[in-house]
Amino acid sequence: MLNMEEEKKSRVLVIGATGRLGHYLTRFSIQSGHPTFALIRNSTFSDPSKSANLESLLRRRHSPQSLFLSPSTSLIKLKGSLDDEASLEEAVSKVDVVISAIPSKHVLDQTLLINVIKRTPPSRSDKTQVSDLDHGFYSKKSEIRRLVESSNIPYTCFVNEVDAAAFTIKTIDDPRTLNKTLYLRPSGNVCSMNDLVEMWEGKIEKKLVKTLLLRVNFEKIKETPYPDDMEMVFIYSVFIKGHHTYFEIDESCGGVNGTELYPDVKYMTVSEFLDTFSRIVTK
Ligand SMILES: NC(=O)c1ccc[n+]([C@@H]2O[C@H](COP(=O)([O-])OP(=O)(O)OC[C@H]3O[C@@H](n4cnc5c(N)ncnc54)[C@H](OP(=O)(O)O)[C@@H]3O)[C@@H](O)[C@H]2O)c1
């Protein structure tokens, strides 16, 4: 039975709640007071470590995130899978928002889900951030994104992980993000490789030995089959091409800036992240 506060909030279905990103999405959704549903595969119910992971979501937690104003323990577990149409229909019919956090290599397995959503639309549908970079990894995400767009399902797209989960949940009942791509480019977290090295050297109070890479071994990337090439493609895209930062976030093109919309979300800066390692290294 939902309490009065939960009744006002959008009902959220998380697909992939036992995964890395899905765990945080589910936790933040519950803690923000959204009636939260998780679609769980049969095999996962019988896996003790995954069950423990799910149970941990039901424990009340306190967090410095201002997002967590109304801790709640509402999580409804539904048995089902992306290849089980009946389970998808049942799950989608219960909610207003669907958040899918399945692994990149299974991204095209969401086709059935999209068809179900078209027939039984929740009020909004949120998808993971995609990019135009190809090499199999991003192209699959792009394909599924085009399908979402051509299906006329309202969507929002995202980048990044734990903090991305916090920002994602903030967007749920926010009309400013409806049919928009939410970009996360937090100040202090946009830095070049040289900035990063300099920051690290400052923390460990040592100079690093540097090797200059004059050209990227594209042949190696091309010869490596998907999904083994993903790490190389990702490093090339992020650290060499800067695909996350070379463009302006422009509302006329459907982009909105997460850190501007939600200045109250306290995200981890790169410097704070490096501190967690420097404490170990300098001990
Ligand atoms: N940019 C970043 O820094 C970053 C970091 C992490 C993740 N991500 C993105 O986040 C997404 C999720 O990645 P992840 O690392 O969180 O994945 P993960 O840990 O491997 O979790 C995958 C989840 O999807 C579920 N799943 C897989 N196939 C399913 C199916 N057929 N039906 C229902 N559920 C299914 C799994 O359920 P079971 O427990 O049943 O296997 C699990 O809960 C990916 O798109 C990834 O690219 C991005």
C-alpha cells in the first residue's frame, strides 16, 4: 500500500536494478520517495549475492545527498526479463517512468521493451546517454536511441554513473527535462589528461615519468572484435577526442545541463576521487 507522499510521485520501473548503475538508480529512486519497481530475472532471485544486493536497497540509509529528503522503503520486485513480453507488459503497465540500465552489449535487447512501451506508454521513458562514436559500442546505443525517438516515446538521456543516477532520479518529475538530453559536465570534472596528471602529482608530491604517444594504433582498435574493443574505444573517445566536452550544451538542440538544473546535488569531483587513492599511496 502506498503512503500519501508516494502517491504524488511518479512510479518508477528500473530494469537492471541488480547492476552497478541500476543499484544506485533504484536506491536513489526509493530514497526520493518514488514507488519503485524492479524487473528481476528468475535466475537472479536464486543467486544469493544478487538477492543480498537487492535486500540492501530496502534498508533505510542516510546520505549527504540533499536528494534524499524522504527516505522510504518501497521496492516492489517483479519477475521478468527483456525477452519476456508478458512480464514487460505487466511491469510497464504499473509505472509512469521506465529507466533501463542494462549492459551496453545487450542494448539492442531493449527492442521488445520499446514495442511494449509504445503500446502501453508510461508517462516518460529515460534512456542511457549515447554518442555518435561508432565501433559497435556506441552505434548499438545510437540505434536503440533512434528507435526510441522514432517511436515518439518521450525520453531523457544521461551520461556517467553514481552521480548520474542521482541526477537521473531528480529529472523524473521535472518537466524541464522532458524529451531532453541531460548532459552532466560538472565544474571541476572537466579536465585534460595533462590537468589530471598535474593534479595527481600535486597530491602525491612527486613528478611522474611521462611517455608521449605520437599516434593512436587504430589498426589494433579495428582488429579487436566487439565487445573486447570497448575499453580502447572509450579511452580514445574520452581522453583523445574529448567527445564528451567538444560541444556546447544547447537547449535548442534538446540538451540541458544537469549541474545547472540541480545545483543542490553534491557530486564527487575528480580531485575528491583522486584523494581516495592518494591517501592509500602516501600512507
Ligand atoms: N559511463 C560510465 O561511467 C558508466 C559506468 C557504468 C555503467 N554505465 C552504463 O550503464 C549501463 C549499465 O551498466 P552496468 O555496468 O550497471 O551493468 P551491469 O552491472 O552488468 O548490470 C546489468 C543489469 O542488467 C540486467 N539485465 C541484463 N540482461 C537483462 C535482461 N535480458 N532482462 C532483464 N535484466 C537484464 C542484469 O540483471 P541480472 O542481475 O539478472 O544479470 C543487471 O541487473 C550500461 O549502458 C553502461 O554503459 C556507464
